[in-house]
Amino acid sequence: MLVKIADFPDDLAEALKPETGTRTASKAVLVAAQRYPGLVSQVKRQQLEISQLRDQLSHMQLTMKSLNNVCRQISELAGQGDIFSDPS
């Protein structure tokens, strides 16, 4: 099948050659087009993973904030020696 793209920018075709490891502009465009669906899928998976990691980070930050408050309270209690001393 012959496909002719009249308005394809020359600089884009030249930029695709080293990215695709090809020597001709037409082959570079073909290879880029062949890789496109897989790259789109990869980007979608990575975006989902980033979203999940952000959610995990947010949860961990909340946990750390809670632990920080608890540690502060324990530290304050530990500083009060009379709480732990023997009343007799």
C-alpha cells in the first residue's frame, strides 16, 4: 500500500530517524507509527501507576503525621517523671 503524506514536516521525519534507528525518513515514520499503539498503552499504564503511587504517598504522609502526633504525646508523657514514679 502506498501512503503519501504531503504536509509531513521534514524536521519531524529527520528527528524520528535516530529515535527509530532507521536511515530513511519513510522508514522512520513507519516504525514510529508501528510503535505508537504500544507506547500509548505504556503511557496509560504508567499514568495509572503514578496515580496509585500518589495515593499511597498521600496515605503514608497522613500516617506519618498521625505517628508524629502520637510520638509527641509519648514524649510529653515521658518527660513527666511523676507519672511513672512509685506513689509509696
